[in-house]
Amino acid sequence: MRQDKKLMLGMTILFLITFVIFGTIVTTEKLAPFFTDRIKTKFETYLKENYKTETKNLKIGKITYKNQVYEAKVTNKENKNLYFSIYYQNKKITDTYKKDYIKGTTLLNSLENNIEKEIEKQINKKVTITFPLTLNKYSNTIKQKLIKEENIISSKLYNISFEITSSIDPVEIANKVLEITQKLQEQNIVPNEYSITINNKKENTKLKVNNLTQTTLEFNSLTQIINDIINNNESDMIKTNNITYQYAKGGK
């Protein structure tokens, strides 16, 4: 009988502990939304103490609560696409300021997507846009231009990649590439550098050529470069212009 009573007492204590813990969690989750004003004040203090020079340019968005974490998006007042996230959990604040805001990850990703859509609409050709530098690596003048999104598409600040289908023939490749670059120029679309992938479906291979510029995209220069690559000739043209290339399978 004593053993039964001990077992019953143990089960009762376990039940009470579980009930208290569960009740505490439920209560915390229910009351969490009422603490957002207090959390916002903590966020504001944190930003002023840690990012004093930038605070005037920042705006804290709506605070949400999920899985015991408070979170808010902090945006640049000039451009909503430049932002970072800030978190409060276990009395500690963390953020993605360096990765997303200083390096401009959110802004540059947005610009890349928008420029891709604009170019594809203008020339009816799928392209990939990348910025070669993070936001903090640009001069203040260029940085402001990017934040204000001032005619970026014509500013030689980004790189463009696209694919053509062709046999590995220098003249055919040059003609097909220049047909596309001519369309870009007509629309005042001015990338910094070009990467061209030549898809040779017959041989089931792809050749990607990187670091091409307006100068090396002239017909004679481009045919010479392709010819040198095909013949594995590390010519002065390739070395001087820092041109790289890779072969790969997958020309289907």
C-alpha cells in the first residue's frame, strides 16, 4: 500500500510540474503581444547605442512574436528594400545588420531581380544579373545612387550573364552574342561585364566565358577570343583582359 501511495504521489507531483510549465508557456504566449511596446523601446535603445550614426535613417517596423522570439524589420527610410532583422530572445538582442544592411544584401538582391525582369521584358531574353561588390565596398556616391535606385540599369554597376545556343564556331558565336548585346545597347542597358554561356546541344557541352567587356565584345576581338579558347591557346588577348572560361556537360 505504501508503494502505491508513493507512486500516486510521484504521479501527482509530475502532473503538477507539467501543468505549471505548460500553463506558464501558454500564459507567456498569450501575454506576449502586450509587451511589444516595451520591446520596441528596447530595440530603439539598442539601435541608438550600437548604430548611432545610422539611427536617423532607420525605421522599426511591426514587431511580431513567435516561438518565444520577438522580431522586427528595420528599414532604411529612403528605400524599403534596404533593411535588416532584429530579434529579442531570452533578454538578448541580436540582428542581421552587418550582413543585410551594411553589405546591402537585401537591396542588391532586390535590384538584381528588378533589373533582370526589366531586361527580359526589353529584349525578350532570360538573363542573370549580379553585383560584383557588396554595398559597403562602393564609394559613398555610388552607394547613394544604389539606395535611391537612380537609373542603375545604365550605370555599368552590375554584371550580366546569358546563354546562347550555337555550335563551337567563333563566327557563329560572335554573331549571336553581338545580336543580343546590340539589343542591350539600343535600350541603353549598360552592364559592367558579361558572362556568356555557349550551349552546344549537338556535342552536349557548354562553354562559359567570363569577364567580357564592351571592348572585347567587338566582332574581331570576340572571334579571336573564342578561337583561342577552342584551340586552348592562352593568348595575350585572354591574359590581358583577364578572361576566364569553363567547359561543362549539359547541352540538352
